Amino acid sequence: MGFVEIYVTQDEMHADLIRQLLEGSGIPCLLRSMKVGGYEGITLGPLGEIRVRVPEPYAQKAKRLIREAIADEAIWPLGSPIEE
């Protein structure tokens, strides 16, 4: 079962809230930081991204949960969904 990226943000706290939301709903979740060690302060562009990954069978449900949480203002929209 492969993991797919479903969301990208540059805010670590935001990524962790999404992880908690998904795991609380029974969806396994990994956060993949693209930050480069030794370069503190680079938080823009690809070098500042944190990518949210879930197993492929859970991708659509995870995206829906994130959209609903943003619409309900349970989490803020500081990132972008990754569309296929």
C-alpha cells in the first residue's frame, strides 16, 4: 500500500493539526518535511514545504475531511490540497 501526498503547507503546526485530524478519524498519516537541515529560516518555496501523506485508499476521504475542517473553521487554510 503506497502513500500519496494530499496536502502541502509550510507551517509545522498546521501540518500537525491535519495529522491529528486524520489520525483521529482512523486514517494513517505521515508528514514529510522538505526543509533542509542547516538552513534555518528557509520557509518559502519547495524547501519550506511539509507534505501530508496518506495511504492511497484513504486519499479521497482524507481530502474531504480536510476540506470540511477548513469550512467549519476547525483548522485554517494555510496550505493547498494536492489534486491528481
